Amino acid sequence: MRNFTLLGIALISVLTASGKAPVEHVRLPNEIVVHVGDRGLALKNVSISPGWPAYITGQVCNEAGRNWKTVELEIDLRETDGTKIDLGFMQDTVRYYDLEKGKCRPLDNLSRPPSEPRAISVFKPRKARKGVEPEIARVEFRLKQGVAIAAYAFRMIKPAPSDKLEFTDGSLRIRFLPSKEEIAFELQNLTDLPFTIDWNHVSYVDVSGVSHKVVHEGVRLIDRNGQLPPTIVPPTAKVNDMIQPSDSITYDSSRVAGGWVRTPLFPDGDEAKAFGGRKFSIFLPVDSNGKTLNYLFTFEIAKVDY
């Protein structure tokens, strides 16, 4: 997760001219912008209802020029004397996933009743449960943390340079399509004889130079660390497959429903910038007519945008 130094806070006053709490939903006139470095989130058309529960409506707009994988906004409500209202567990944060650049989303924490419009719903705080109902005078928004989506560009440097990530010799033609989670490829047998890929000898060498056993399409995840059957490619035939390190896949029994977790090969957020210029490889031995052809495909991360 990316933690930012806060350079801006959105402050929203909800007092009327008389200083008393409004009696109806109040629309705030100004666009509120939270700036963190060169990244910006605009809070637009923000309004808040009086009393409890309080409903904060409006939009959060991504004006940062990049896509966000996750964005987490922190919300403070304050009384007229500046005292922070204790909202209790999970009411002071709102999260967004896959917030695209140039797009807006409603302010929404998904806890509203079905009959209410999309809004951030804030229920009675602890102080109100003791018989004292605080009066909201100000709302503060902060960008607590976020992860920008990284875009990677790759090029092949061995066995022959290729910006298209393609290689051809007299035996095969192969084209790679790397993503952050796996390395997909299309392979064609150019010979008149079948050849065999023994997956137990294929390996992925990561950006730190560490070799990993791999899994490929069709392998049951529970069998990822066992012996894998070979793939036979008939003469002139094509196969489409993918490679992923077997140790990047784990089972998380702590999840409510359980589930398999895949660790990305290439991360998002701040970690991504350290990957620019780094190299990784696929070792792919192919057996044909009793001979083994050892292919080592090496790639460079040519560019990272995040």
C-alpha cells in the first residue's frame, strides 16, 4: 500500500449563516480538491444532511492523470468548537477500487439503507449513545493512502532483440504477452516432427535472478508443486499457454470463504518504479527427435508508468 505525505485537506463547512445546523440537505458551493504531490482527487457537489445518521453525498473525481487500483479517504467530522467527533470503528474511512483517470464516483461507503441515495452514511457516534448528540460543523477529507496502477512495457533482449517479444528459428516461432500476473505465449512448431515441452524443467527467473518452478494453463492449483505432465506439440501446430511461478500461488485459509492468492510478478504503486530496467527470463527446453533444444528468453522492463 502506498502512504502519502498529506499536502492538502478538504475542509467542508456545513454551518448556516446563523451558525446553526441546517434543517435540510445543504449543498456546498465550492469544488474541494485534495492534492498530494502531482496527484489530485477532486470532491465535487458535496452536501451533508443534518442529524443522525448523517449522509454525505457528492462525487470523488480522479484528476491525477493516472489510474488508481485503490484509494482510501479518511473522514473527520468536527463540532463547532473543533472537537473531533468519535465515529467509531470503520465509519471514518471510505475506499474505492479501480478509480480510472478522468472518471468520477459517488461518495459512497455502501452502508446506506436501500431507500437512501448513494452517500457516505455515518451513524450515531459513541458520544450520542451517552445522551449527547453532537452537532456537525465541519467535514474534513484526507487522502489516507492509495495504490496507483502501474503500466509496464517489455522488450526481448535474448536470444535476439525484439520489441514485439517474438523469436523465430528453424524449429519454432514464439511470441510472448507478459502481464503483471503471468507470462502468456503462443508457440508454433515449425518442424515436420512433434516436440515435447517437459514442464518439470521449465523455469521462470525473476528480476532478482532467482529461479522458480512454474505452472501453466490447465494445471490444478493444488498440484502446482507436483510432477507435471508434458505438452506435445504436433508438427506445424500452435499452442497458446502461460507461465506462472508455482510459489507465487498460495492458499489463504484465513479468508472467510478461503481461496487461492496469486502474488503478482510485477507490482503496482510505489514498488513499481524500482522495476524499470530490470530483467527476467524464461528457460524453455524443447525435446524433438531425441534432442533437447534449450531456449533462454530474457526480457527487460523497458518502461514503467504509474
